[in-house]
Amino acid sequence: MNPLRTGCALVALVIATPALAQTPGADDLATLVRAQAAEIAALKARLDRLEGAQQVATASATPPPAATNAVPPQPVQLAQQTSRPQVTSPYAPQLVPPGPAERDVARAREANAAGVTTEWGAGLPVFHSADGVFTYKPRGRILTDVSATLGSKSDTRNITTTGMRALRLGIEGGVGTHFFYQFETDFSENEVDIVTAFIGWRNRIAPGLDYDVRAGHLFNDRAFDGSTGSDSTPFLERSTVSTAIIPQRGFYGIGIMPRLFWKTGHASLTVTGDRVDGNQTVSDSRTILARAHWNPIKSDTGVLHLGLWGFDEALSSAATTLTRNTVIGGRFNGALRVSTGPLLGGTGTTGYGAELGGYVGPVWVMGEAGRRNARLDGGRPDFVSKAWSLSGGWFVTGDLPPYNPRLGSFGQPRVLRPVFEGGPGAIELTARYENLDFTDLVTGGRGWAATVGANWYLNSFVRLQLNAIHWNTDNRVGAVTGEDDGQTVSTRVAVTF
């Protein structure tokens, strides 16, 4: 005999016994006996159907042997699959399937068993495991530019263009307090490019002294503007110091970067080869780069910044072309550059520079200068590039400049009264003068630019930018030679998350 059937029958008889004991007459007793017998028969029929459905479900289900965490079949599923008449007796047990609300609550409890928590910051969620060991955050930036040039003596420069300065998607995260990682891909200019991609380890040496080590595809720590991300520069393009006094491989290289941090500054040393997906048929170029900054004055409302940096580069046999055409009036006018002319036979480069600036309240100033010596074969003298810039800004809304004292660069601003919370946002007025000189080379040119601009930060990760640039070039080779000047107006809509 089936134990389930026997148990249910006994339960029904036990429930019925008090009612029989209270029956006043034989007729009533006979009536109750017949009613209980009918209910027991109905209950047996229901049990037969339930057993049949359970046997069919058991025979058809073939769980994989490795699924040790599989959830066993629930009574709710059997109740939904089995059709039976409703039993209305007050003495019979009721099998009522849970409704949608109960099922949703059960699923939510099961899903939250891992204890994952989420917080929102800079436009995207940050995920944390229950024990706080694992963190994960999406990353991205969208920088959309429009640029128009006029006033040049050559119509080839008087053009209007659009472009995506950056269109990035990526992730960052960590495991525990020491291990961290970051990966970003850029889709701007209709190309897919791996940019930042590294793993790292950080730890504390002593109170106020810590370090981290990164390995992978690394962004240069070089110059103030050059160490600031494209989503944080106060102008639409970095200064000539950062765009011209640079290793031949550019802003990125695969290698290792240890960094040391203390209360008033930091120092870094980077050793890299070529960019990701470089030429694997010959040896990479080798670049050693170092930078340090110091804040001898540092308070809640002011900072004095001092910085030094330098690099040495040994070029591979596939990277001997040193030609460099450097932007002077915005990024998206390919005809508006200061040119070196063709230069072959390079064996290496050495560059160095200095930084001096800081801020007091809502006003900031930064000056930079740099020099690059390109070594040439055949006993030819070095080709020397020189650049300098002076820039400044004023937050008319009273917000502090987004200076990062840990890295000695600019970051995302902390907007006191965001537009999305009913405030005016942060409004910044900027100005810059920059100069570039390639004339140490017979075919090299020179140029300068003066820029005034305005930045409106709606919150810490959304901003609008406007730059008006008066530029001057004097190229010795190229499509436009001799002295030329004009104006470029550029604007940007930027979202960083």
C-alpha cells in the first residue's frame, strides 16, 4: 500500500472523528458517515492522479549528472500541470498553488542569495559582492566634436568637419583590496582600437605611503596635459607640449608601470614596447619613461604643483620614420598642422619637460615646457623639437578646479549644484597660449595658437565645451607653405561614465 495514500486517509479519518463524536442522532451519524466516505473516495482519486503525474514527470526528467545545484521539482509545478475538481469540504486538506506575486518573491529571494549590491555613480552602476571582495563597473566616454575653420589664405584649410574624439566602452574592477584591472576599446574615427588594458596590484608600505604596479597596454604618465584623459582636458585638444614632445609610439605602449604615492605627490617609472598589435616581424621599440610631481603647498582650497618628466626611446628597424604633423587649430582639420617634413633614418628619441602651476579657489594656472631630441643615423645632428604652453581657467560658479593631487593631473569635476538637481551646473572660462618650433630641421615649420573657451559642466560626467582659436603657422613644406593664419571654432558634447 502506498504510504502517502494511507497517511492522507488516516488524516481525513482523524479530522472526521470529533465531528462523529458530536453527532446527536443515528440519522445524522449515517449522513456524516456517507459524506466522509465520499470525501475519502474523492481524496483517493485525487491522490491517484497526483501519483500518476509525478511518475510521468520523474520518468521524463533527465537531469545532467554535473548539475549539483539544480533545483528539485516544486509542488507548484505539479499543481499547475494536474487538473482536478475543487474539494470544498472544511475537513479536507487544500492544495492551493501560489500566485504570481508569491512566485516573484521566491525568485527574488533566490536571486539575492548571493548578496550582490549595486550603487550608482557617474551614470552607471557599480556592483559589489556580498563580502565586498569583488567589484565591477562598466566604463565609457562619448566625445562628439564639430569644427569650422575660416580666414586661411588657402581654401583647403577653410573647412567644416565633424568627428568622434572618443567613443569608448570598457570595464574596470577588482578582487579584494589589492588586485584590480581595466579594459577599454575605442570606436572613434570609424576604427576599433584597444586603448587601456591592464591588470594591477596595489598595497600600502607605511601610513601615507603606498604603491601600485600595472602591466598591460598602458597610458603614458607624461606632462600635465599628457597625463590627463581626453575626457578631462579643459580644452578640446591637449597642448603642443603633450602632442609634440612625445615618444614615437604615441600615448600607449605594452609594458609595466610601478607607481609610488605619498601625501604630497607621486612618482612613476614605465618600461614599454610598442602599442598593442604592433609589428611582430621585428623587435619592438623600447621606451623608458619617468615622471614625478610634488605639491609643496596643499590645502582644501589651493595647491601648488611642480612636475618633471622625461623619456628615452630606442627605435626598432620598422619605426625609423620621424615625420610628425602636429595639430595647432583643433583635431578635426587635417590640413591645419605644423609639419616637420619627411624625416627618415631615426634611431631613437629623448624628451623631457617641466610643469609649474596650481590653483587658488576657483582659479587655476598651468605652465608647461618640453624638448625632444630625435637621433638620426649617418652622423647627422639631432632633430630638436621645442614646445611650451601657458593656460588657465576660472570657475565663475565657485566650483574648485578638478585637480587630482594623487596623480598630478585633471580629473572629473565635483559639481556643487548639478543641473539635474535644479542648479546651474559648473561654468568655467578658459584661456591658453601655446607655441611649437620644428625649425631646427631644414624642412621644419613653426606655429602658435591662442585659445579662449567656455565649459559648462551639467554634472560631474556631462559637459558642453566651446573653443575659439586664433592660430598662425609657417610651414616650409606641404600643401600650404609660408606664413598663414586664421580662426577655428570648435564645440563638443561630452559624456563620461
